[in-house]
Amino acid sequence: MLIRKTPDIRYSEVTPKGLYLRRREFIHAAAAGAIGAAATLSPVGTARAQAQGGRAKLPNVRKSAFSTTEKINPYEDVTGYNNFYEFGTDKDDPMRNGQKFISRPWTIRVEGLVKTPGSYDIDTFVKPHALEERIYRLRCVEAWSMVIPWVGIPLADVIKRLEPLPGAQFVEFTTLLDPKQMFGQRIPVLDWPYIEGLRMDEAMHPLAILAVGLYGEVLPNQNGAPIRLVVPWKYGFKGIKSIVRIRFTDKQPRNSWEVANPREYGFYANVNPTVDHPRWSQASERRLGEFLRRKTLMFNGYGDQVAGLYSAMDLRRAF
Amino acid sequence: MKVFTLLRRTIFAALLVPAAALVYWTLTGEAGPNPIDFITDTTGTTALSCLVLSLTVTPLRRLSGRNELIKLRRMLGLYAFFYACLHVLTWSVLDWFFDWESMAADIVKRPFITLGMTTFLLLLPLAITSTEGWIRRLGRRWTRLHRLVYVAAITATIHFWWVVKVDFRQPRLWALALSVLLGFRAWWTLQARVPRSSAGSA
Ligand code: HEM
């Protein structure tokens, strides 16, 4: 059962290019025929059935001390109220238009200033890391918020494993470009594909994760299946979804929203109640499910952990 | 005549549907995880729809020669005001829960709110003076006063435009519709003037 082996290959064994190329062909072959068999192997792999519509539990998910104890928003909020313009600009578009999205097999390309460039199958990519539940607040730039029980892996661990070169100062992420499946990409509301980025020290912060699930289950399509970024102290648009490329670079990436409107959206996108969006106040937010607005907290309440990253910066200008 | 009465009643009933649906959806949870935003958007777009619909009456009447259509205009205008009231109430009660300070700050600081408020204040006197009594009392001045509706339609459209983040398809459609409707009037006004001036020069 060669197929069964694929997702079991440890990252260290994959690095030699020849092997990895053979593996790629292999994955493609597997995709053509025996997808199901490989699916049962890695934790995220169990998801294949789920990608076709069902909901699959993720096994062996650890709790984390980084989780908040606040009341979690219902599954319907988390999966029914999404900004994922690749599937349409209304909040319920992603839920409806994302149903048939094929998020497996899935390949992530690693590029740029890194020792281990190449294409990785999603399961191989995630496999070396233990899954953790991270219950985080999510604050959207549109002044609403929710509390979401993500399941993911620490981005820092992934980056360490990929071994960036000393010159790498930023990480850039790219979403899949596939207008056939992602109907929203047929309309030029943003400059597709979606791009986001982090400064290296931000990316290495223990709060930043790559999420592959929520509510203990495989990540639904509308939330960015199969893998997405979650950076809880930043506005939601930083949380790029359905990632196909991770690039290490010495230049600050041009993220999609900044490109779309540099006056309103910046690179940093830190939640900051003292810096208003030009068109609305960021001082307060509506937590979905609550009637009265609540005050927005600096760095979305994660200031104790992350403020140090920005101590030398003028956050009014670097918004 | 009978057909027209039926038409009028149908439109009257149809325009109650959005309000009824909003109440129903909110109570049944179908307004989604953020009902306040949903209600704001729905009342806003319905207000704008009614406003723009009210501007189709005169062109339709001219083109069709059916004068009784004029009776629809007041109803559509008042519906626009009705939904604008619901929209503003949603904003002040549900969204801000009488947080006057924040609301005042927004009216001053946020151009899209400023324009929303401007639109509302433009519609207010039109609604008040929509009665037979006021029409009689104001005479010619009534016609002039009610030209404010053009300004209101324009400010409402810009208000919508400024709400949007990047997907301008909807406000663009409204702007287009409005341009056509105002274009008709501009053209007719010009038509009415041209013969006079050419007569003068002849
Ligand atoms: C005091 C007056 C007003 C205020 C404070 C106000 C406020 C707002 C707010 C907060 C939004 C929602 C923005 C968002 O979704 O982020 C909105 C949307 C909108 N408003 Fe108003 N508004 C006012 C008057 C009006 C009037 C008089 C009209 C029309 C006649 C109107 C038409 C609209 C439309 C069409 C939208 C967009 C709905 C959508 O996004 O689908 N507004 N307004």
C-alpha cells in the first residue's frame, strides 16, 4: 500500500527534491484514483469526505493556554457569516457558494528565501505538528466580532521547520486563484489572488496559527478550507484563507486590501480602537449575538502578549 | 379605472412586504447572525428603491399618456420616507441604543452618515407637505419645494456608494437608474426651452 505511506512521510524525509517530485506525481496519481484511501491517514486527511459536504471530527486536538474563556459564538455564526469575497461579497455567500469547493488534494508551495522550497501536500505539511484548539476573539475591520474555537498548528513551528534564510524578513501568503470554483474571482472587486503578509517576528509569535479546523472539526470551505491564517490581534482580513503559497521575502508584501484602498487599509491591520477607519469608528464593536456594542480593546485584547512587537512604531501611521 | 385601482392596491401591499418580512425574519432568526446590520441594509435599500420608483412615475406618465399614474407618486414617496424612518430608527435604537454622543460624532465625522442624515432631512419636509391641504396652501411653491426629491435621490445614492467597501455593483446600478430618470427631466426641460430661444433668434 504505497498510497497509505504518502502522508506518513516525515518532513525531513521529503526535502530532497527528487523524492519530493516523485511524491508529487504520486499524489496526482492518487488523486486520480484512490483519494479515499490516503484520506484516512493524517488527522486533516480524515477530512476528505467532509470536503464533499459532511462534517468530520479532528482527532487528538490539544487544549491551549492561549484560549479565551469567553462565550463561544454558535457554529451557525462562525460558518454562516463570513467575509470570503472569493465566493461573493455578501456574508452568506461563502456558505452557499463554497459548498462544492474542492479543497483536497491540496498543495502548498513554499518559495523565496527559505532552505526548503517546494510543493507540499497539505497532509504532509500539517502532519509533523500536533493540532491545538485555540479559542480566539475575531475582530472584523467592519466593527463586529465573534469568538471562534479554531483548531490549528502554531505558525512559528511551521516556519521553523521550513527554515527561512537569514534575509527573510516577511512571510507572504497567497490564496488559490481558481475563478471556475471561486465565482467571486470573476468580478474584479479585489486584485486576485488574495495576498496577505506578516513581518517575520509577527509570524513567529506564538498566538499566530495556521488553522485547519474549527469546533473540533475539519475547516469548512466558507472559513478557508483546507488551511488558513489566524492572527487574533489583527483585523480579520489578515486571516487569509485557502492558502496555496507561502513565500519568504525581504520586502514588505502588498496585501490585497491595502492595494485596493491604501487610505483605509494598511499592512499591519492591528486592531486599534484609537485609529478609526476613515468611514467609521473602531472604538466599539458588536459581538455577534449581543445587543449593545462593546468597547474594542487594543490589539483585540491581546496587548499583553503582542504590544512589544510594536513598541518602536507609530501605530497611527503604520495602521 | 378598475385596473388602475387594482394596480395601486397591489403596489401598496407589495411595499409592505419588506417591513413584514423583516419582522418575521428577525423573530425566526432568519435575519442571520447580525440582524441589526441586516435590518439596516434592508430598510436602506428599500427606502432608496421607493425613492427611485417615485421618480419613474412622471416619465412613465409622460410616455404612456396615462395621467392617473400621478396618484402613485405620493404613495411611493411616502413609502420611501417610511423606510427611511425605519432605517434611521434602526441606526439610533438598535445600532447605537441612544448613544447620542457617538451618533453625533458619526454625523459630523463620517461623510456617509452626514449624507444619510441630509437625505433624511430633505425627505422630512416633503413628507409633511404631501397632504392635500399643504398642496393647496403652497400652490406653485409646492412644486418647487418638491424638486428637493431630486437632491434627496442623489444624496441617498452617494450615501450608498460611500457605505460600500469595494463591490460597487449595486450603487452603480442605482446611480445609472437615477441618471436615466434625471436625464429624462433634463432633456424635457431643454426641449421646452429650445423652441423659445430659437424663435427669439429667428
Ligand atoms: C440619519 C440618516 C441615516 C443614517 C444614520 C444612515 C446610516 C446608514 C448605515 C449605518 C448604513 C449601513 C452601513 C453598513 O452596512 O456598514 C446605511 C446603509 C444604507 N443606507 Fe442609510 N442612513 C441614513 C439615511 C438613509 C436614507 C434617507 C436612505 C435612503 C433614502 C438611506 C439608504 C441607505 C442604503 C441604500 C444603504 C445601503 C444598504 C446596503 O448596504 O445594502 N440611508 N445607512
